[in-house]
Amino acid sequence: MSAFERITPVTGAPCWVNLMTHDLPAAQTFYASVMDWDFRDSDLGSDFSVATANGKPVAGVGSRCPCSGPPTVWTPYFAVKHADETADRVKERGATLENGPLDLGEGRAALATDRDGAVFGFWQGPALAWSVGYGGAPARLDLQTRDAFEAAVFYTAVFGWARPPGGCMVDYAQDHVFVQVAGRTVVTLRGGGDESAPDPKIRPRWIVDFHVPDIERTAAAANAAGGEFSPVASAHAGSPKTAYVIRDPDGGLFTVSEVERPET
């Protein structure tokens, strides 16, 4: 990853998304076909690669150990100043620390599950020049959870949201919560998740949504490559009008929505 630009990310803001899967070559083949991504080796070892779109970093895809950690899941990582202190706050507030913090490259990383079952990570150190809503980065990050306002209290305590200047601001709406950096929404928290639901798409989880130029082509490519797709079950204010949830062959869920085209 040394060829990519590095930045100091905003504390508390999402700074990366990652997928750990059982079969790395198979996952690379699937996402290359469906998302038109290329893959580069990283400085974290042969079991981890960086997906790129038009030469820019989009996401990490790596191999996971089948004997530990959460299942195959797309996971957002949030920037922190002190990973060990963040890990303590996670545990103090009733969530589960799955792995870490561990030294990785130039930083420290950890993986956790919040109190309702949504998997998230946090990262201490320099990050790739990547941000939600720009270029090939995810179009949006949503938390689908049981209670958006209760979740906001948890994540605010863990990541220090609502501590300006220069940090993340929290804005409470009628049925959801926005987290913003410099006036730009980087995270939305929404209720409606059911941790007892048999359908994993309904359970509390972090939703990673990628912009694509042709949503029908992407859905068809996912189906042809051994995945599954279905329309997004419900639309909230601010959600994309057209979106599909895609399940990759290893069970990883992600969402694709169409790039908004300017009106002519």
C-alpha cells in the first residue's frame, strides 16, 4: 500500500472498509467481475489485498481464519487516536472486543461487535487517502440497528463524536441520526434492525453501500458470478432510490446504488 497517498484521518470518522473472507482468490475473482475492481498487494502480507477502482483504493479484501472472529462481513473502520483506550471503552459499554488491538503495518487495529451484533473496527495510525462519498470510496455507510438513538449514545462514547472543532458532529433527526464532518454526512444510524431475524439482511449490521454506474448490470454480474441480489427492503429519507443488497458466495453482504446523474 506504500504507493498510495496517506493522510491523518479525522478522529471518529470512518477511514476504511474491509472484508475478511475464507477464500481470498475466489473473492478477488468475484469482486473483479461484479465491481470491476483490480487488486494490489499490501504491506500487511500476502493474505491481504487492496481493491482499487481507476487506480484509487476502494477497500481491503483479505483472508480470515475460520476458527476465530465474526463471520464474513463487510466492516467499516473508524479512526482513533489510541486503540487501546478505545478498546477499553468498547468493553466498558457492554460490547464485545473480537480481536486486537494488534500492530499492523504503521498502525494498530481492532475488531469489535456492538451490543446489538453489528461488527465494526477501529484504526490508530495513518490511513489511505479515502473518504465516504468521494471517488471510488463507498457511497454511504449506514448502521441498521435496533434503536438508532441508543446506538448513537454508544458510538459517541466510544469514538468521541460531538466533540468539535474539526471532529464529528452528531445531528438527531426524527427517526435517525446523522454523523457529519465539515458539513458532510459520513454515517447514518437508523432503527429497525432485529437481532433475532432469520434473514441476516434484517439483523443489526453496518451497511456498506458502493456507487456503481449501472445497477442492473452489477446485479446481473453478481448473479452470474455465484452471488445473490435482492432489492433494498425499505427506503428511508436520504436513501438511494435504486439499490440492491448483494450477497457474495462467502456470505458477505453489501449494497450497491446507482451514481446520481446530473439532470439535462
